[in-house]
Amino acid sequence: MPELNYDLPLFRPPSEAYSLILQVTIGCSHNACAFCGMYKTKKFRVKEWSEIEVDITLAAREMRHARRIFLADGNALAMSTSGMLHLLGRLYRAFPFLERVSAYAGPKDILNKSGEELREIRQAGLEILYLGVESGNEEILRQMYKGVAPEEMIEAGQKAIQAGFKLSVTVINGLGGRAMLREHALDTARLLSQIDPHYLGLLTLMPVPGTVLEKRITRGEFELPGPLEILAEIKLMLENMQLSNCIFRCNHASNYLPLKGTLSKDQAALVTLLENVLKNPAQYRLKPEFLRGL
Ligand code: SF4
């Protein structure tokens, strides 16, 4: 990886581990979610074109053969449509072997663009959008300051897919705490069924020091579900989702039990596995607390 002018910390989805990371925006334009500490040290801005150009020139010299580029930070789709189109054109010219460009997107970034603008951006080569759905429950989204209601999240997800993007969404198990475990599972299953994303990743809540949520936990206002409660939540979610051909991953470092499959064919087997684990947890190796996140 060339020494680009990164404003750290830098985050990317696990599936972009081998991509060239090009930072075109700094931070997250929302930066308010109660559970998230990713960009707390940064003030959101779109980088100046002169700064982006320096990085592209440097990266093109050292990584001319890059096939994948991930646009950081938290929601590069917040860029103007004209800026994004200019950027994509420049990238495909500078990297002749480039196959795909991807970025995180917030629901409002998608909703703020017209269907026509999204289609233009897709055709210019932005292929995958990573959208943090977190929960399908209205009260949980409100308590977590996500900034949108479930119906807006559904609209954003459907709009991205209609424009031709591959949509990868993440959900956070445990986000309703013990109190709203069932509502979180059922409403998230409903929301995911309506979006019908191409990829679904489940993470398990790990409180981040200094966040609003961590303070609520310390004050006893939010109770973290235990490992078996989380697995029961995942089972309930899987039992109630109808997705057409979704690649499912629950093998993030935060998860207690690695699970993966293609939901159209593996959903029943995943539910049976979870049923067995819940009946006989001692027979399975759940990740111990001290190894989570590693
Ligand atoms: S939108 Fe994403 S990056 Fe921004 S604060 Fe929320 S979880 Fe963090």
C-alpha cells in the first residue's frame, strides 16, 4: 500500500482487505450514532480535489495494477454527484486494470440523490455500496440516534438496488439490548426482506468506550444480551427473513459463533444449527468474551 495522505483512523469493510483505500471524504457526515466511535475525532468534509489528485497520482505510480478501490471514509457517497462522476472517470483512467470501486453510504446519501443520479454514478463504475442498517425497529433506531426511520432505510436500500448497485448491509445483533431482543429480531427480518440485499453481514454489539451507549450501559440503562440470547436473536431473525439470493456472513470478530451461507439454500440449515447450539451449548465452541474483536 503506498503512503497516501491518510487522516487516521481509517476503516474499511472486511471484504475490502485487498483493495486500495482512497480517502476522498473525512469522517462521517452523520457522526451521531450512540454505539459508534469510529469518526469521533474527525469533522466531516469532502477532501479538496487537489488533495485527492495528489493521492491518485501517487497510488497510480505505485499500484497501477490495482483492481479494487474502496473510497473512505464513513460515507463517500455524500460527495456531490458531479464530484463523484469526475472522481470515477479519473480512477478508471489512472488504473487501467480497475474492476470495481466501492464505498460506504448512509441512507440519507442515497435518498438525497435522484434515481437518475444514482444510475449515472453506478454506470461510471461505483459498484458496491455498504449500508449500515443496524436494526429494523423504529424505537431502536431512534434510541441509537441513527437519524432515519425503518421506512427511510427500506426506501434507501431499494433505491440503491434499483439503480443497479450491489448492496451490502450490516445489522448489529444485541442493539435492542435484552429489553428489545424480540422486536429487534422480527423488525429487522421484516426490513431486510423488503430491501432484499445482495450481501448481509451480522455483527454483534461490542460497546465502544466513550460512546453514548457505553455510558447508558454503565448507568444500568441498557443491558447487553449474553451469548445464547444473541444466538436466539439471530435464529429468530433468520426464521423470519425471506431473501432471494443473499450471501450471508456472521463471521466478524465480534460474533460468538461463525455462520455463513447463501440464504436461499442454507437458511434452514443455519436455523437448525442454531437450534442445536441453543439446546446443547456445551458441545459447541462459542468465542470467549476475551477473544471477541480480535
Ligand atoms: S452513520 Fe455509520 S459511521 Fe456514521 S456515526 Fe453512524 S455508524 Fe458511525
